[in-house]
Amino acid sequence: MAHGCGKCETGSKRRGSAAGTRRTASGGLPMHPKKSSTEGSSLRRVAMTALAGTSIEWYDFFLYGTAAALIFPTLFFPASLPPLVALFASFSTFAVGFLARPLGAILFGNFGDRHGRKRALVIALLLMGGATTLIGVLPGYATLGWVAPLLLMLLRFVQGLAIGGQWAGAVLLVTESAPPGRRGFYGSFAQVGVPVGVVLANCAFLAMSSLLSAAAFADWGWRVPFLASVLLIGVALYAQLTLEDTPAFRELQAAAAARNAALQAATARAPQAPVVQALRTYPRQILLAAGAFIGTQVSFYTCVAFVIAYGSGPGGLGLPRTTMLTGVLVGAVAMIPALLGFAALSDRYGRRRLYMAGALLSAVWGFALFPLLQTGSVWWISVGISVAQVLGAMMYGPQAALLAEMFETRVRYSGASLGYQFGAIFGGGLAPSIATAILVQTGSALGISIYIAVACLVTFVSAYLLQETYRNDLQAADPG
């Protein structure tokens, strides 16, 4: 993609005006724009189902991050390990979930581009619900020895596979069903599931911590929030029974049936996998999408996982666990309206400008975050985390529509998933471990602030190199 605002928007208009005359990449006539959206109560049902599914799915994923900071270092690793070493080992298992996410993107991307967004989403929800419930019954190191952390990593890997497939399924169900001028807003409903998941996960831990003694919480109380994730299976069944797939995919599927039959008759081989097509057709877009996500992830996971360990974990500030959990909770609540608001603004003013502004402001705020945490005041801790999350929403809110608009329908699930999940590895997956390593080596949080700033600058440059997408036609042969 070429960069620049004015040129890109002009080019987008030209593509939109030509949509009625040119053919799609599938070889058929382009689909009429008014058929590409779902109106009224059906669209609202799709949006709320995406919100519910992503909220519980991310609740499952973030439960692990909170437990990795507070419980797993002592439960799943030898007591002989130094506290910071055990914390680093625990965060390493946290990172395993991110390493699995690109594989999930590949598997579910192929499946979702061939068999539908809804089916892929339902399978991902079932997979996440099962893995998280099993973590809730997993014995610790004292019972199983080194088998315990290995099983923990295996279940975390399954969680990563599920998240790798879930995000694009939820996002595309909404964005491909939404009217063109509202894709950012409706796409953000899937994004809102992230802070809602943080709220649910932290409320669950706060509730169990307040109701139980420290010993009871460490012994069995932490397991209750994990077992509650069985509710995700109900959401998956509801989606399977009540939702239709998106208009864009249904029309693509009808055209693809005839095209694939002709292709197989002519070449005597199956058509190329969608994920391979995405990598061959959109390598630059996938790379820039990943880069645009790194700063968002580093800032976010520093604020929801590492700060808990930094404030109340071994070798940290020695603050009460409830103080840090409250700060994270307040930050997540502040992020929810910010996501919806910035996503709506991106429908009017474009995705890139908001994205770049959020990256620069997040880079600067990283230097204010840790001094505010060091005050020990729940008020200033909440302010520090909340501002960081609101600035992150300037990027994450428009992101769902941005990634959906970068790829054509036949490879959209694969392309959007790959860009998102590769960025997640280098951003969120490694952020708590890198932040912990910096703290161990330097004994200061300044290096962590520099790390956040560098990641946000990578995101700024990547967003600058992307083409504006908010006026793109999702049915065009090449939307970007």
C-alpha cells in the first residue's frame, strides 16, 4: 500500500465509483453495496453476540494473565526458585498463548474463509471454554512435579489457538454486516470485549480475594473464576443456533462454488488455501498490520498483567493486591467508552490519523505511568492506567475496521488474523516477560518506559505507511 492521506482517499473514491463495472478477484461481477450490510435488529443481535463472545473469551485469556502474576509462580513452579525467577517462568507460560495465536490464525483463517465466519467463531469459543475450565482443575507442582507446568503450557497453547481464530471471526461477523459508514463503530463491539474481559477477570479475582482468606484463595479460590468459563459454551451454542453468516461471505460462497468447480476441472487440483493466497497477495499489508499492533499490545499488556506483578508481586512495590487489581479494573472501565467513541470518529475522519495520534501519545505517557504507580495511591495508580488505556483505545478502537478493510473477502479472515496475531506475539506475548527482565537487569522502571515508547514508535511508522481504508468498498477486488 502507498501512504499519504489525500491521495489515498481520492483513490478510495475512484475504487468505490468503479465498483459497479469491474470484476472481482473471484471472476464474478462485484456484489452490490447495499447487499453487504445487515440492518435493524439483526445487526444489533450480531453486534451483541460478538460482544458477549469476545468478552467471555478474553475473560478466559486474561484470567491467565492475572493468575500468572499472583498464583502460578508459587503453585506451578518449585518453591526453591527465587521469586523473580519464578515470576519470569510464569510469564513465559503466559507468552506461550501468544506464540500459538498465529497458528490459530492460519488454521481458523483457512476454515473461516472457506466455511464461514460463524462456524470458525463457534469452534474457537468452544475450544477456549474447554481449555480454561481444565486449567481450573489442574493440580500444581506439589502434586505432579514438572508435569504440572507442562500441562499448564499445553492448555495455554490451546487458549492461544482459540484466540488466534476468535478475533477475526467476531470482527468480520460485525464489520461485514455493518453499513459502510458505520463499520468502525460496529466493529468496535468486538474490540470492547477486551476491556470487558479484563473487568470480569479482575472482578472475579477481587471477589474471591475479599471473600476468602489468603490461604483459601491460593489453595482453591483462584480456580472458581476459571471454572466459570464454562458459560462460554452457552454463548457458542447461541451463536450457532441463531446467527447467519455475513452477507459478504454468503455471496462469495455462491460465486466460489462455481469458480472452484471450473478450476478443479481445468487443473485437476484443489484451489490454493486462503492463507497462502493472503500471504502471496498481501505480504506488505500483513507486515504493516502486525507492526501497527505492536505498540498497542505492549502498552495494554503492561497495564493489565505486568503492573499487577510490579505493584504487588514478588520483588515489586509491596502494595496490596486489591490496590493493583482496582487500578487495572478502573482502567478497563475507562477504555470501554473510549473504544466506541474513537471507532465512531474513525468512521468520519479516517483510521490512520487517530491511530498515529494514539501511538505518539502512548509513547509519551509510558514515562508518566510508573512514577504514578510508585506513589502507592490507588487514585493515582488508577489515573496512570486509565489514561494509558484510553490512549490505547485510539488505536484499538478503529483497528477492527482497519484490518477488515485491508483485504478482499476471499482471504479477509486469513489476512486480518495473520496481521493481528503476528503483532500480538511481538507485542503482548512478550511484553510482561521483557518488562520483568528489564526490571531484573536494571532495577528501574525507566527501561520499561523506553521499551513502551520504542514499541509505540514502531506502530506509528507502520500506521503512517498504511493507506487510509475507511472509504474502501469491502466488495472490491482489491480494497487496498
